[in-house]
Amino acid sequence: MSDLIITEDPSNYPVPDEGLHSAVLVDAVNLGTLETPWGPKEKISLIFELQSTDEDGRHFIVGKRFTRSMNEKASLRKFLEKWRSIKYTPAELQQGVDLENLIGMSSLLLVVLNETQERTYANIESILPYKNRHGDIDHFALQPSGEYIRVIHREGYKEPEKYAEAVNGQQG
């Protein structure tokens, strides 16, 4: 089992309420090449810390996985363009988008809950730019709490290729 997989008791795993949440991007994780129903795909995960907290005062953490692509039809590109409220220019796309540069950016997330027999999952349905009290877009209005430790800084961190090997090996 990968050291990046959190193994908490699902019955005690707190989830935020459905609806809109102010949030800050706290991590961008390269997951490597993972097996999918459509074959192997390079995957990344964007991790957000919500401003709302659980009953113990800890900030909720939600994430969304994407195929690593900035094609015009790619989910990642559509998500990022909604967030910044402007489409990428050809020059920006040619230069490339460094997801590391987005860490610390504020957002407004629409969180929906999906229930399985095992547990309830909080999923990011959509994203909007964060607006301050004056109604202006403010990408850096919110600050992370400092509670979240980036995946690359965690003990037992595995490089994307090793993580992917561990995950892909479990699916077989």
C-alpha cells in the first residue's frame, strides 16, 4: 500500500456540507501514470483547504484528480479557466502552466456529496474565482491555515512513478 493513501476509519471521516465553500489551493500532486478504464493516463491532483472546519476545528481538505492535459477539451484546462475567469492565450499554453504557481490561490468551490455503501465522499463539482467583499476577484485573499503538509514533504513520500506502480499494482 502506498504511503500516500490515507487509511482512516471511514465512519469517522468528516466531510463538509454540500454547497459553496471558500478555499485555498494547498497542493498540486503529480500522481504519475495511472491505469484508467481508457488505458494509462498521466494524472495530477489539486488539493484545496476549505475555510470551513470540522467539529474539532480542523479545516476540511478536498481534492480533484485530472488527466495531465491542457488540450482545449481537457477537464483540467476547463477547470483552471473557470477559476481564473479567462481563457488561456496560445502564448500561455505554449509556455506551459506551472501548477506549483497556483498554490496559495483563493477560490470558491461547489462541493457535492456522493454516498457509497462504505462512506460519503466530498467531491469538487465546480470552481469559481474568489471575490472579496467588494465583489472584486481576489486570487490571494485567503491564506491557508498551515495545518496541511504537502505530499512531497510528507514522510514516506514516493516519486510519481513509484506511487503509480503501487496504485496500478493494487488494481490487478
